[in-house]
Amino acid sequence: MHQIALIVVCLVIGILLRWLGQLPDSSTKVLSGWVINVALPAAALRSVHDLDPVGNWWLAAATPWIGALLTLLLLVPLCLAMGWTRQRTGALMLVGGWSNTSFVGLPMIAAFAGSQWVGLGIVIDLFGSYLALSTLGLAVAAVASSGRLDWRVVARRVVTFPPFLAILLAFATDHLARPDWLEQLFDELSGTLTPIALAAVGFALRFDRIAGRITALGVGLGYRLFLAPLGILAMYVALGQAGDPVAKVAMLEMAMPPMLGASIIAMDHDLEPDLVALLIGIGVPLSLLTAWGWWSIIAIF
């Protein structure tokens, strides 16, 4: 579980860097730029190569899309009823709607379901979380930041979004052999995703700014850690597939904390960065407990 320790340590490093004044106030933007333009594309290029999805994995891969759409149906009306700004609404939709199916999810799969299911976790992460974030998530961020839906602007941002371009390139070159040095390069660059993304979140994390955001925190984490996995569990129960090991892994992935990539996009679009940082900073350690609880429920079926 060294990955979990890495997540906590990097978050703390970001907090300490701000407290000690070792980086300028604009550092979150710089760190976020690296994640979006380098680390996320490298992770996509690394994950797609030689991936051989099994036929019955595709519903599992669709669960992040279903979770994101469920966010639109539930959180948008609630945020409107609460009179919250579009920036807060967008932040909650992104950070609440996407789960960390990779850097928290994959170690959790290995710990609870077994390492033989990590390949399924990668499929869920790439074809579900990453692809949905690179399209639907980016559209949500664009609308929340500008206040209007301009399909041309949204489409231009999607087709020029580096992680989306990396996914397309990875699909197009999947059949080609890669030299070892290129594989190592992608591994090294993608390995910067977790430390730099969490350092950016930790740097932006301000517990002194929690006042006035407690209700929003409760809504975001309540949806992410409870309602979203409950919705996917209900779907599989209705389909009579809740006992399928593939379904169990998909349900566990939906019980993960907010996705780092989604939080970075929210911050990059100035969607209430203080709230986003709090959702990650509280959600990640809290999920270590709630994920165990969800797996205990999932194992019953």
C-alpha cells in the first residue's frame, strides 16, 4: 500500500511548501499545467499500449460515464436550489462526479479484490474516467467558467486537450511496437502525476477557509463517497449482476475519492479552488475508511 502512503505524503508536502513560503502563490497554476500537459497524456499513452479488454468489461468501463451523468441529474438541481454560483456548481460536478480510479483505485483493487483485477481497473480508468473527463468533464469546466454553452468553444477545447489527444494517439499506435526507452520515458513522465497533482492540491489547501463551505463539502463528499457508489450498486443489483467479480471491481472503483485530474481541471478553470482543495484533502483520507465499508457491503452479494 505504498501508493496510499505516497498520496498522503505528497499532499502534506504541498501543504508544507505553502506554509514555509518556499513557492510563489502562482505555483498551483504551474503545477497544474505540468499535470494537464505532460503527466496526464503520458499516463494515457502508457496505459493503452498492449491493453486487451475482455468483452464483459465494457459495462464496467461505462460506470464512470454513468456516475458523471448522475452528477448532472442530481447536483445541478440541488446547487440551483441552494443558490450556489456556477463556479461552485462546476467544482462540485467535477470533483464529485469523477472518482480516483487510478492512483487510489488500483491499489484498492489489489488490496481488496486481488492483483489479477488490476487490468480491469486500468480499463475502467482509461475508457471510463479519463475519456469522460477529457470530453464531458472539460465541457462542464468550460460552461462553469464562462457561464454559457458555446459548442464551438467546447469542441475546440476538447480536441486540443492534451490528454484527449494522447488517448487518440495511443489508440492509433496501439498495434505498433515501442522501444524500451520510449516505454520507460512514458513511465517516468506519468509517474509525476500523483506527486505533482497532490502537491498542487496541498499547496492550495487552506483549512482556514473552510468557513462557509461546510455544506458544499458535505454535498460533494456525500455524493462522491456514498451516493455515487450506491447508484452503481443499485444498477448492478437491478441487472442481476451484483455478484459478478467484474461488477464488484466496478462498484469499488466508484467508491473512490475525487479524481486528481478532475480537481486539477477545476482549479485550472478557477472553479472555487479553495473548495476543490478541501474536497481532495478531506476526501482522500476519508475514503480509506469508506472504501473498506463499501467493499464489506459489495462482498455480501
